[in-house]
Amino acid sequence: MNANPGPDGFIDLRTLREQVRAATAAEVEEFCALPAIVVGDAPLARSVSTGKIDTPSRELPVGKPVPPRRRGATGRQGRLAILAKRQKNPFADMVSLGRAINNDIVLALPSVSKMHGYFRKGAEGWTFTDPRSKNGTFVNGERLAQGAARPLADGDVLQFGNDVLATFVSPERLHSRLVDGTFEDAIPPDLPGASGRPPLDPQKDTFIIE
């Protein structure tokens, strides 16, 4: 499969479905060796250039999870990021996520910290840790304690700051969803206000570094 993600680590689900239809069973199996996260229609960074991000992330009042804006399933599109390391990225045993362009998964959004947190595979499975993000991370509506590794199960919904929801998809379910084309219920709804805010550009916009 020629499933090359964009510079933010994501690939459009529509494109991925087309590639799966043209791939061999062995190629699909290889692609599904790792879990993934699926995001909805919120305006994530579609192209990230190599500018410096030298100001901090915007602190927002996120004391509790933001209720998602409900949307009908018809016509919804999503994007997927495999939890894999990029070449030359630091921390070999962590899949980092954040606003800075040297993360494995990039969310260039105002309430997401420069290095918001990281996924890691341990003896008991995959976890997510939020070391000290400014606006926090929630899993299934529960705010994570800073520095604590939270175990993840298929279907868990993560909220990063005030801008985006993501569904964790296990390798087994990733394979079945790709083969059957059943990703619709894994695409989380947008958060209120997220879709109306343009993505940040590292060369033009001010950010917050932590």
C-alpha cells in the first residue's frame, strides 16, 4: 500500500479506502500492524512548513471536557494517523503528538501544546501520557493526571485541549474497518468552535511553547 501520510502524520480516509481496495491482503495486514487515531472534520494542519514556533500555546478555560457538536453521519469525512515513529524524530519508544512540527503526529491548533503528550506501547498494551500540556487531555470525558500513563482500549475517545477529538483504533479493529469500509462510527464529532477556526501556520501565526 502506498499510504503515505501528510506532513502532519494524517491520511484522508477516502484516499485510504481507495488504496485498500487496490492493495493485496498482505499489504493491508502490514499496514494494520500498529493502532491508529481517527479524527473528524475539525481544521487540522493540512500542510506544515519548517518555520519556528517560538511563542506559547493559547491557554483556554478547559476545566472539563467540551461537549461535542452533534452531526449526522451522512457525508462525514475523517483522517487517520498510524501510531508510528517518523524517521529522525527523538524518543524512539514514544509516538509524540502536539503542535510543533517535529512531533510524530502534528495538531497545529491553538489549544494544543507544543508537545502535548505521547503514545507508548508497554507490556499491557498502548497508553497515552500528558506530561504537562497547558489545556489538558481527556479520555472518555475524564481529565488525565499530568504524567500518568492512561491505558487505551479500542473506541476510547481522546480530547486534546479545546480543539479536537480523536478515536483510538486497535490494530485488530483497524484491519476489519479498512477491509469492511466501516469507519463511519469511529469518526468523532467536531468540538464546538473548532471547525470555524482556521489551522495555525508556523510561519505566520503566534503560538505558545511550553
